[in-house]
Amino acid sequence: MSEEILEAIRNNVEKESFTNLLGIKLIKIDEGYSLVEMKYRDDMHNLFKTLHGGATFSLIDEAFQIACNSYGTIAVALNVTITYHSAPTVGAILRAEAKEVHKSSRTGTYFIQVKTDQDELIASCQAVAYRKKDPLPFLTT
């Protein structure tokens, strides 16, 4: 992966409105890999005053998006299956790590885990991406 692609992805992740709203930060990126983190805030509660599943899913989706697009061509989600294991405490730093399990010319399979800064497993996920041949739009401008 070229440093140009890495830098372009980093710059565009920093500009994403939704990830900024949730406070998601890109920590590490490599081909088929990413690590992102987010602090669990009071405004992320569900009805039961625990972390909303949508916040957890958003963190997973960001890690997945970065990992599967790290080759510089567009990849989009085909299927995402998530299992919620435990609820973190408010203030915990949540880290989602996406690792590529398999990549072909048309698909990519990823395993993603969300853990707290205390190494507590919060959620795990298997995701499949459809790999297009088109370059990422921000690489063509």
C-alpha cells in the first residue's frame, strides 16, 4: 500500500461528519487492517442506560470500512454479523480492530473485535465486503 493511499484515507476519515460526532479516531491502518477507538460517553446510552448497540456497530463499521478500502479501491459491505458480548462502563475507551481473513478479486472477509482499554470483549463481528475495481473517489481528484 502506498503512503499516498494511507494518507488520503487518514485525511478523509478525519473529515467524516458521523465519525466525528461519535468521536471515533483512526489509530492504525495497514493493508486489510485497521484499529479505531471511541470513548463511551453518557450521550451514547440506550433505553437501559448501557451503550447503544448502534454506537458499537458504528465503531465496528468504521474499522471495517477502513480495512476493506485500504487497497485504494472501493469496497462496500455485503454482510455484517455482530455478536454483543458485554456492556462496557461509561468512560471506557473502546477499540475496534478489523483484520482481513481472506481477500479475492471480488470479496473480502474480515473479523472485527471491540474491546475496552481493559481488554474486556464487548462485541465481535464477521463482515464481508464486495470489492469494486474503481479507485476511492478522493484519490481521483
